Amino acid sequence: MELYYCTNCTKYTMDQKCKICNKSTSIPRPPKYAPDDKYTKYRAEIKIDERRLKGLYQKT
Ligand SMILES: [Zn+2]
């Protein structure tokens, strides 16, 4: 059985589609060719986007 990961909910699931947000999930695995730097930036962008969607985005 494969374990999938929903980047939107940041939760693991057994399904290829998240039952919470209905978005497609992906198999969690560390990027082999992408530099850590780039990956972190990408994750940060997702975080900011999430906050904006939830209306919790605040300027510091
Ligand atoms: Zn989800």
C-alpha cells in the first residue's frame, strides 16, 4: 500500500485524492535533483499561499 501526501492539508493519506480538500495527492519523497534551497523556497511559497487563502496572511 502506498502512502500519499496532501500538500494542501499537509496530511498523509492512502488515497490519490485528498478526502479533506479533494486535491490530488503525491507520493512524498525528497527531491533528488533539486537543490534544497529551491525546494525550501517552493515550500515557503505554498505556506504563504495557504495563509492567504485562509485569510490569515499578516504583514510583519
Ligand atoms: Zn488535502
